[in-house]
Amino acid sequence: MKTMSDGIKNRESIGTIMADTKVSRPSQEEAEEAVRVLLRWIGEDPGRAGLGRTPTRVVSAYGDWFGGYEIDPYALLGSSFQEVRDYKRIVTLRDIDFSSHCEHHMAPIIGRIHLAYLPDKRLAGISKLVRVVEAFTKRLQVQERLTAEIAQCINDTLRAQGGCSRRRSTTPMHDDARRQQDGCQDGHERNAGGL
Ligand SMILES: [Zn+2]
């Protein structure tokens, strides 16, 4: 299975994803130039000592933070389950650390989620479930949609009955006034309910 960094380097894979989403992907140079524009916008001098490699580092970091776009969670989970018979126990994964970004401000969201499902005949490995969580968290997100999408993917691919919930998720760079002003109230509540 390819890793996230492999995915970023794989132009064919990127081409497929971009074709699906119908947006053209800028070059590495264009992305780095966009970072220089933002540096100037905040009042910085992109040419000063200390910022020389910052655009390259930022673009590289974005490749990691948003690596979920490189993963097809349905294909991943739908092709990696184990067939089981008479499995009557609920599978639970608790306290999976995640980091994501709100789609309204691209502000970081950090937290933990729990997921649980009752398998019918399909059982997935823990590492695959964690990878599915990454596929959905390492994108621009809205927290309610995040948990719904993970649960939907598990239920559809494993033909299971499952759910997913957030615990202690927060957006540390995001004050309440900004969130209300900008209509981001669905993204950042603290101490969301758990399973
Ligand atoms: Zn936000």
C-alpha cells in the first residue's frame, strides 16, 4: 500500500484524483510562490534570512496535513477486510488521535475519536481503520461531517453497523468570537459527545 508521501510523489495517482475532483493542481513552484504571497501579506519579507526555505517546507507540510486526498478510503477498506463467520462482538477503537483542518479557515483541529462497529461477515484490521480515519481527517473538514463520513465508509464497505464520535476535539488557534463571526460554529465545539 502506498504511503502518503509516496502518494504525493506519484503524479499518476495525483492526476487521477484531480480528474475526479475536477480541479487543476498547481505546480510545486506555484504553490511555493503562493506561500511567498501570504508571507508578504502578513508583513514579512520572504527574502529575509530564516525564511528562505519556508515556502518549500510549508508546501511539504501541506502534503502531509492534507494527505487524505491521496487515499481512497472506500477502496482501501473494501479490499482489505477478512471474511469471518458468527462474529458477534462489537469492534471498538478508542482514543484515536487525529489532526485535521476546518474548511472555513483552514485552522487546525486536534482531538481524538472513537469508532465502533458490529461486523456482519467482514472484519477489518486496526491499521486499516486508522488509515481510513487519516483519509478523512487529513482533508479540509467540518467535524460533524468527519464522523459521519467515517461511519458511512465503515458501514458501506464492511456492511456493518457502526458509528464514530469525537472526544476532546478543539481548534486551538480559533477563538469563539472569530468562529461565531465567520459562521464556523459547526466546526469547533469542545468536548463533543462520545460513544
Ligand atoms: Zn473554522
